[in-house]
Amino acid sequence: MRFASLGSGSRGNATLVEAGDTCLLIDCGFPLRELERRLGVLGRTAGDLSAIVVTHEHADHVRGVGATVRRHGTRVLSTRGTARAGGLDELPGWQPFDSHAGSLRVGDIEVLPYAVPHDAREPCQFVLASGRWRLGVLTDAGRVTPHIAQTLATVDALLLECNHDPDMLAAGPYPPALRARVGGPLGHLSNGQAAALLAQLDCGRLAHVVAGHLSEKNNRPVLARAALLEAAHTIGDRLAILAQDAPSPWFTL
């Protein structure tokens, strides 16, 4: 199994995961033309996608879903709440799943949805497995719950939100209501919250720790990196920071 980010941040998110003959996209927050361009950097096209699985209905995660489904007939899977809030249930081939009902299979990839606290209708994140390998994805969560920590305890790679530095958020350009939302219990994980989760995990088994969804106005890669390394100082050569404007390299398990 391998994975790559097409871009991560408040202007668009999408993560590509491959195993066997299956090419799975987590979220599709880029318009179709931009999605195709970024997929091309990784040697793929939208026609290669086996399915799109959606975490929640915010525009930076679903902006390109409708056009991709209509153009290529791609399957799209989400919770019912996400589908109703984002209009995904009107798309041909939409399939619901329950984030409390265990895993589902998409080709060669087993997908385990799990619920997260975020200000969306029925948000979730995913653990993806193929063979013995497990990739955990956690972004768009306002806090780390015991259920989240337990779900991610046995992953072999982790894509982890480091959205903001609290001091930068407090002093930044956002109005008070937006600052309260981002830093609140249904908002986004700070560098410190991400680091606290990492400190609970067995970092010796993590082949990759990939920090994502960094705010361009309220964080810096150097701050995210420093926080994660303070919590798990041995992961330096296995730590990467995702960018908003360009795809990442492939991370292989």
C-alpha cells in the first residue's frame, strides 16, 4: 500500500491511496481540472479512481466530487449526514456507510470509518488497510477523543492534522468568532494536540508520520515539526509536512 497527498489545507484536500488494483481518493476538494493536473503529477488520472470516500461536507473536501462523479462515473461513499449536507446523495452511484458499524471494502482496501468531533453534519475519518499494513488519517477534528486514540493505536503510518499554533491563531487575522471555531472542541487540531496524540502511540511502528492541513495564516511548518519531534524525537527521518499547492511524493508501506 502507498499514499500521497494531492494538497492539504483550507483551500483544498485530497489524499490518494493505492493497494493492488485499487486507487482510492479520500476527499476531493479541488475542481476537476485541478484534480486532473495534480493526479497527473503522480502518474494517475481521474479515470483511474476506484472510488472517492468523503470525510465531511465542507467545500475544501468536496468541491470536486460532483464533477468527478458525473464525468467519470466514480463511486462516492459517505455517511448519510455528510451526503445530505453536501448534496452527495443526489449523485449517481452514491453509497452510504455508518461510521459506527465497522469496516467496508473498496476493492483491495479495507476502509474503517470512525467518528470525529468537528462542526459538520456527520463527520468521520478513516483507517485504511491492505494486508498487514494500516494507514490512519486524522484531520478536521477539534480534539482527540479516547475512541480516536484507540482507533489509531495500531496504524503503521499516520496522516495527522497540525492545523494551527495557538499563539499564532490568537494573534492572527481571523475575527474572534472564527478563532473560537478553529481552536474550539469542534474545530481543528493544534500542533500541541497532534503532538499529544503522537506521544500516546507506538512511534516505533510508524513508517511515516505526515503532518497535514496546516493553516497558511496560523501555523508554520517549522512549528508543526518542532511540536511533533518534541513528542516523539525518534521520528525525524520519518516525518514529512504536506503542502497546499503541490502534491507530495508517494509514501510506501
